[in-house]
Amino acid sequence: SGFGSDFGSGGSGGGKLDPGLIMEQVKVQIAVANAQELLQRMTDKCFRKCIGKPGGALDNSEQKCIAMCMDRYMDSWNTVSRAYNSRLQRERANM
């Protein structure tokens, strides 16, 4: 049936929402949105950096540039994400 049916608890609560299920669905949606944003930013930056004259195919140097750019971008993203998560954990521990 509809989208709303995914949120039901299935019990006799008459449509009572399951907060845990809702939170999990929100987390998945946020993760998907973050992955889409990462891919879009990486594509934009690496295209501008590596592709001088767009054509029907990438030459060897463009392919290498794109691969290296994407690798560096992902490494940077992961480093920043780890630092951010570590900071969040420290701040939560100090609360």
C-alpha cells in the first residue's frame, strides 16, 4: 500500500508510530543524501580540474587525472568525516 504503511507498529495500537523504525528510515535517507552530495561535488570538482575540452571520450591523461582526483577527494572526505565524528564523540562525552 502507501508510504505511511511502513511506519505502522503492526500491533493493536491502531496506527501507533514506531519511533525506532522512523529514526532508522531517517538515518538511511540522510546517508543516501550525503552519498549523492559527495558524488555530485566530486564529479563537479574533478571534471573542472581534469577535463579541458570535453569530447566523445577521455584520453589517457584525463582518465588518470579523474582517478587520482576522485581518490584524493575520497581520502579527504574520509579524513574530515573521521575527525568530525571524533569531535562529536568527545563533545558528547563532556556533556
